[in-house]
Amino acid sequence: MSKKNKIDSIYEVVRYLFIGGLSALTYFTVSNLTNLIFTISFVSASLGWLMSVLVSYFGHMKITYRVQPNHKIMGWKFIVLCAINLLYTNASTYTVHDIIGFEYLVASGFVVVTLPFILYPIGKFWVFKEKF
């Protein structure tokens, strides 16, 4: 890999982490603000999640991977990626917290640290791959 490709790859990972952080911040902000209006936590969490998914989808498409949109293909693949995210998050949290016995904070931290190593390559090489 050339020096230019290595630098480009590093910048792509930085963009990925930035969009992921922005998505997490969107979830946190929207869910907490809507919780001031709706006292039902399911509504607040769902609206926060939906907005964070939109930030993630369009942010990774335009900023992280810099690809032209093909929503018919990328859209359904992104839904699969969201399902993988949900399954991994729940399985990891259950394993680390309920089976191994670590505090919930440790389990959620484990998810935050390990999840990008799973989602980044799936996003790069499958969801947002330009040539189909």
C-alpha cells in the first residue's frame, strides 16, 4: 500500500469515527429532548434512534466513504447493517453483563469499543461499495 493510500485510509477511519460520534450525539440529543415532550421512553428512544440512523446512513455515504448514492441497493444493505448492529449489541451486552457478570457500564463500554471493528468493514466493503 502506498503512503498516499495509507494516509487516505487513516482519514477515512477518522471520518468514520466522526460520523459515528455524530450519530451517537444525535441519538442522545434527540432522545433526551423528545423525552421532555413525550414521557414514554419508547417514543423518545425510537425517535432518537431513527434520527441517528439517518445521520449515520447519509453521513457515512457522503462523508466517510464518499460514494454516489444508490438507495435501492445501499438502503436495504444498511438496514441489514443496522440489524447486525442490534444483534451484536444485545448479544455482547448479555454475554458481558449477564453471563460473565461485569457491570452494565463495562458491557456497554465493550460494545462501544468493539462494534466499529465489525461495522466499519461491512460498511466499507458491502453496504457502501460503489460497484455492484
